[in-house]
Amino acid sequence: VRIKDSLYDVHLGENILQEFCERNAEAFQKVDQIVVISDENVWNLHKDYFQQNFSLPYKIHLVPNGEACKTFESYFNVQTFLLQENCSRNSILFALGGGAVGDLTGFVASTFMRGIPFYQIPTTILAHDSAVGGKTAINHPNGKNMIGAFYQPKEVLYDFHFLQTLPETEVRSGLAEVIKHALISDENWVNEFLHLASIADIQKRELLVWLEKGIRVKAQIVELDEREQSYRKYLNFGHTYGHAIEASVGYGKITHGEAVMIGLIPALMLSELHGKVEVGYAHKVFGLAKKLGYQFQHVLNCSFEQLATFMLKDKKTTNGELHFALLQKIGEPFVKVISMEEVKKCDEQLRKWIE
Ligand code: NAD
Ligand code: ZN
């Protein structure tokens, strides 16, 4: 991934940590502290594997599981730990976990002593997305991801070994972002999903190929536009309505990916209207999502008014205008201002399909 002055590699595969440690053993002798940040779930499941494969000396600091680690409190606790361990500008951090641990660790790294290097070791499918591109953040009680920085990792080590323990809800969550990457880049790739009958139908080898493809799509886009001035907005496909669902249902009560999957449907409906996406495509993807077990019932528990309020508060909304990422055709994204009335029509259509 090449972003302005930073250039970093994303390594994918099984058992890649050992190779990383061997490759860097000499260079890291100059580093005074290596600190690994992980959450309790991940550490309990993968401590042994990590210890066997990560042969560099390190200190471990555990944070609460998942989203609960993206608070001011745990941000503060990590900084305190680093200070107590006498970390300096010459120390480095590793994020071992899902997107939440990655976002927190990246933000800590961006601010500790005005910035120290960090490495991503993503352990979820979703993190194929979050570990690349340099968006880091914690949450504020008034809004998710509101406090953060653009700060690129030094390297991403995506060891597929970790994915074996992911519960199905997390597989589903991550897969939504993979499907999003397919929709904005390649129609033939989307067809591979349309053949699936269930989550269990996914072959491991096939998943690994998809993750690599997804990372390439993400990398290509962020290389063109790190700070979301233009092309990076394409990555928000499905996220305007999706984020509103996520906020209305409540963080923690629905996964990010499940909300994104729901959000993809209105985005596809609008792409049929404003792009040249074949009529019926949104319904086809809706059918796929149901086969894969995404729970659309969540929509019925939110009023449209509630969703509209969240859409207007979204970072993607400027001067009350909703900037929707849409598709000209499958694989060809563009951004268009959409009126709330139009979103409401899609919402009504979606509710009819669900009922
Ligand atoms: P997560 O990090 O919250 O992890 C989800 C759950 O899975 C947690 O309970 C975690 O402990 C557990 N887990 C992680 N790895 C596991 C494994 N290998 N086996 C079993 N359990 C495991 O969730 P996520 O879906 O990876 O990431 C979501 C976060 O990512 C959100 O905070 C979101 O805002 C952020 N995000 C960031 C970006 C970005 O560009 N920075 C992009 C998308 C999402
Ligand atoms: Zn997302």
C-alpha cells in the first residue's frame, strides 16, 4: 500500500508471524520496547499460538473485548501502561485483534509521544478492511469513531490461522464488507457470492482469495485518496443507511457488517434508479443476504424518522445533503446527492420485502 510518504506491505497467509520475526529480528534490536495490545477473547483463544510464533521479546496489554475497548478510558489505560513500561519514541506497538483493537491501537500509536510505529495483526474477517488504509479512532459518547487520526501501520500481518475461531456472527459481519468490496469493483466476483446457499457453503480457500481481493480493492482506493476527499467515499457504499441502522439498533446489539449488509440494499435500489444497474439486482442481493442469515428484522425495529435523524448526523452528510455512494453499474461506483424522500421510498420498499 503506497500512501504519500508511507509504503507498507500486507502479508497474507498461514503461519506468517514467525517469518516476520525472523526478518525483523536484527532491526528490532534497536527498539527499546515492543508492546502487543489485544483483547481478552483473542488472547485467551490464541495466546499459545502467538507465543509459539512471535519470537520477539514483548509485553502484552489486554483491553476489553471488541467495541468496549474503543473508549477514552481504555485509550488512557493503554497510554498509562506504555508510560509505566518506560516506552519511548523508540518503542513499537502491535494490534492483535479485530477492527476495534486495531482502531484503538492505531490511535494510541498516532498520539503516544507524538507518534510511534505500529503493526496490525488482524484476527477477524472484517479487519481485512479496517487494518488497511490508516483510519484509526475511538468513540465519543456522542458518536462512534469521532476521535481519531489518519495514521498508517508499518505493516499488516494477516495470519489466517486466527480466523478459525471466529463465531458465525463475526464471519457474517466481515463477509458483508467483502461483498461490498466485490460490488464496488467486479461483477464476476459478485456472481461467486450469488451462487452461495449458506455461510457453511463457503470454502476456506475461496474465502482467503476473497480477502486478498478485498484488501486490493481497499488499498487501490485509499492510495488514490487517503483522506476521503473523493474516491475513498466509494468505500462508504451501503454505509449511509447501514450506519443509521447500526446506531438506531444500538452498537453491540448488531454487528457493523450486519448493518452494512442491510444498508447495501437501499444503496442498490438507488443504483437501479440513478445508475444503470439492472432492475431487480437489489432484490437478488437481498435474497442472497437472507440465505446467508443476515437479520433484516432489525429494520422493523427502527422507525424511518429515527434512521433519518442518524443519516443527517452522519459524517457523510454536509449541509443536510446526503452524499450516497452508488453504482453506475456493478463494479463502477460514483457519489450522488440523494433526497431524504428518495431514501424513504427505498426504506418503504425494503420493509415490504422484509414483511
Ligand atoms: P471487533 O474487533 O469488535 O471484534 C468482534 C468480536 O470478535 C470481539 O468480541 C472480539 O473479541 C472477537 N474476536 C476477534 N478476533 C477473534 C477470533 N479470531 N476468534 C474469535 N473471536 C474473535 O470487531 P471487528 O468486526 O473486527 O471490527 C469492528 C470495528 O472495526 C468497529 O469498531 C469499526 O468501527 C471498526 N472499523 C474500522 C475501519 C477502519 O477503516 N479503521 C473499517 C471498518 C470497521
Ligand atoms: Zn464498514
